[in-house]
Amino acid sequence: MTPLMIETALVAFATFFATMGPIDVAAIFAGLTAGTPVSHRRRMAYKGTLISTGILLMFALFGNDVLFYMGISLAALKTAGGILLLLVGIEMVLAHPSGLTSTTPDETQEAASRQDISVFPLATPLIAGPGTMGAVVLLIAEANGDLVQQSIVVGALLTCLVITLVCLLMATQLQRLLGITGLNVISRVVGVLLTALAVQFIFDGIDASGLLKG
């Protein structure tokens, strides 16, 4: 692999891992499915991951076409996507959920009364949330039509989805092992990295727009 391909893979994986938050999703899943039979929890984990995969792949395949027809430039997408990811990163560092990477209180209350949470809130907004959807479109657009680069981005996305599924299947064990403090520490560290990536996206978007050029 070339240095550019390695860089693309690392950036894509770090971005998706941060916006998707497999460990955080697993912790929420464990709380919402407490007392549910193991077989039913497994079915929901597989179904939720499969549905979210379909949603995110749709954004990967058709996101650029939507941007083209709406007249949105890559520079604008980089800047807007960077701002969105920056908000996600700040949320993770402060451990203050706002609905970008987690459910809102109203959504959590609604989910608690459901027997099957695989579609809502597991598939969306927990796994395929606004932050992850925006990241998919942004990273695919940044590949500038290079099929190899786009394949690397999709590969990183699928890798994070597989990790998320594993975490969901081991949700109870992870929650017991890490505890609230451990989960928050991991979330904050990943949040700091995502914040730095987001700022770089914003810088790249502003630079590409030509606004600061004489």
C-alpha cells in the first residue's frame, strides 16, 4: 500500500470509529435490552447492524450524486462536515450526549417500551447516526472519484461495523469490564482525536474554497 492509501485508511477508520462509537453503542444496547433473552438480543444485534450497513452504504453510493444535483461543492462539504464532526468530538470529550451520537431522552424513553429496538434506536440513530452519515459522504467525496480510495473508505466503514457487531454481542461483558469510568475515558480519548481531524477538515474546506486567497 502507498502512503496515501495508508493515510486514507487510518483517517477513515478513526473517523468512523469515533462517530459510530461501538463501545458506547454496546453500553446503551446493554441498558435497553436488560432482561431480554440472549437469543432475542443476538437477533436484534445482527438485524440492527445489517440495517445500518445498508443505510450507510446508500450514503456512500449516492451521497455524491445528491451533492451534485444540489450544487454543493466539495469545499462546502468539507467545511460543513468538519463542523458536524467537531460537534461530535466535543460531545464525546465532554461526555454530554446531544443526539448526534446517541439517543435523546425522549428517544430513550420510547425505545424502553419497545420489544424490538433493532431498527430504532439501534440501527439509527445509534449506529448510522448523523455524524456517521456525514462522515461517509465527506470521505467518499474527498476521494475525488478514485475507486481505490473509495474502496478503502468503504472497507474502513465495514470494519467498524463488524467491530460494532462484536461489541453488541459482548455488550453485557464490556459494560461489566469497563464500567462507566472506563467507557468515558475511551470516549474522551477518541473524541480528542476526532476533534483534531474535524478541525483539519474545516481548514482543508476553507483552503479549497479560495476565500482566503488574494
